[in-house]
Amino acid sequence: MTKEDRPHAPKARKQRSRNAPPAPSRRERLRTSRVSDVIYDDLRSAIIRMDLRPGDPVVEAHIRDRHGVSRTPVREAVLRLAEEGLVDVVSKSGTFVSRIPLVALREAIVARRALEAVTCAAAAERASESDVMSLRAIVQRQRERAETGDLEFFHDADDAFHAEVAAIAQYPGLWTMISNIRVQVERYRRLTLPQPGRMKMVVQEHAAVVDAIAAHDAETAVKAMHVHLDKLQLDISIFRDLWPECFIIDFPIDNLAAE
């Protein structure tokens, strides 16, 4: 038997230092993970709602004090947000809410447009009378909130509308896919909704989609949805100029209307 053929002896387990702190138990690791999830969800929601705007500092010490936790769960939450492109961790400077990259915004809008064309067409083919009634009820809730200017409820109803179209189409997973890729779009939409008349315009656009679905007219339903979603893309240059500090100008968008 050659030296190479001999079985390797198991490596000796590294001895812990006498003064080393005890390894965290499984229960402690689970608790840290759950706390990290809560902090992540809170920060993510604040960033997407634009309560924390691009460039705002994310002070980990303040978060630790607010939640009464150690550094580890806060750091884990921040690193998850950094992976999503929602915060920038700058060495020796701190952590800041990231700006919205125009490339990612444009790509997410294009992907969403393609996926919602599929759900719209299928919904028009499959919708029952009760399905149409459900969509009209959501549009009515949006109409009421547009009158009162309730942005948060309006935004939630908007999500409900698109999710319901996907459910009627029997493609609920497509809405999950859209939700996963539209993080930057959600931040951008928070800038567009306060635009005077924008909420009422969204209600009209949604109503046009529902009318086409009710008529089982897939082609018109898709066109109506495209009109609705294209407004987001066409307005990018306007909001980029209004709030340049909110965007990373990494793509020439002035000619998007021609695409």
C-alpha cells in the first residue's frame, strides 16, 4: 500500500480556548434569526414606502437600541438589504439607503409588462361573473381612497388588483415573480402616486382593464394593461429631473418613449 492509498486519519477537533465564550445554542441562533427577520422587514418596508429616502443614513446603533438587541441580528438584516440593492454599506462611512438605479428600474418595468400581458389575456379568457365583480370591488375601493387621498390604502388596493388578475388567470405564481423583481419599481411608484390626478388616472386605467376582462376581450385587456404600465416608464425622466438625488443615472432614458 502506497502512502497515497493509506486511509487518512480523522483530523483532531480544534480545542476551544478556556476563555472563549460558549457557542450559541440552537435556540439562541433561532431567536437571532427571527429578530433579524423582524428588523429586516421593518427596514425594508420603510425603504420601499420611502419613509427612508435614498441617501438617508441607516444607523445600526439606533436600530439596536430601538429593538433592544445585539449587533448580530441588525448586521444580518442590513446585509440582506444590501444584497437586494436597498442599502449601500460604505467602508468607514456607514450604511445609507441606496438610490434607485435606472437600469434595474427599466428592466423590472419591462419584465412586469411582459408577465402581466400573460395574466391579463388569461384572465379575459377565464373570468367568471363573480371574478369580474371582485375586480370591480377593488377598483371601487381605490376610487374611494383616491377621493380621500389615502396613499397607503390605495397602494395596497393596487397590489390587490394585480394579484387578483393573476389569480383569475390561474397564474398566481406570476404575481409572486413580479413581486420579487419589482422592489425598485415600488420605491419609484411611491414618488409617482402623489402626482396630482395620478390616483384617479390609475382608477380609470384599472377600470378599462376590468371592462375588457368582463367582455372576454383578451387583446383589449392586454392593451389596457400596457397603457397602465407604460405610464410608469414614460414618466421616469420627469421624476428623475424632479428628484435627481433619488436615482442612479446609469442609463440614457430620454428616448424611452420611442421604445
